[in-house]
Amino acid sequence: MKNDSNEILFGFDYIKGFPVDYGQWSFILPFLLGQKGSKKILEKKVKNAYFEIAKELKADYKEFDGGYENWRDNYLFAETNQIVVPILNLKAAKKIICRNEMQKKELKKIGFLLGQD
């Protein structure tokens, strides 16, 4: 693995955005593409897709162990810490971690206020 010494970590408090984790959806979307119907019909199709997938993947993915309702509520419709925002103001970061003093000097030159770490 390459060690990139130019990486800087910017830490933020809560950022308002929307969750983007679609990992579990990737399992069922092929079953739902082109499907039409009421919410109740689509829910039944999602449930059927779950059972089809769970038969094959249960041994490899713990998410499928607790049954359909557990999977739906805790994995399919769960918010995660992946957030998409239209723009991110780096100067609003609550914490900035630099790998070396040169990075700190460069950030200070362009207006960042860095505390003593």
C-alpha cells in the first residue's frame, strides 16, 4: 500500500446531507427493475427478493440472519455515516490533522486557523 504523505484529514461535526449507502439495495434492485404496482405489491416483491438472495448469501452476510423484517429495518432502510453534500467548506472543519509541519505552514498561508495539536 502506498503511503501518501500529502494527505490531510478534515474533521467535522454533524453535516446535514443525505445518506448514500446503497449496499443492500444492490442485492435486490435487479429483482425490482421495471416492476410496477402499489406499495403493497412492491413490498411483497422486495420480500420475495430477500428470500431468494438470503438462500444464497446467508452464510456470507450476517445481515440476512435475522429474517426479513430485521433486514429491512436495520439494513435496507438504515442511515449510515456516508453523507453527500453539494459543497463542503473546509475552513469550517472542527479538526484538521496534518502529517507534517510543511502541510501546516501551507494551510496557514491560505488562511486556515490551526490549533496546537
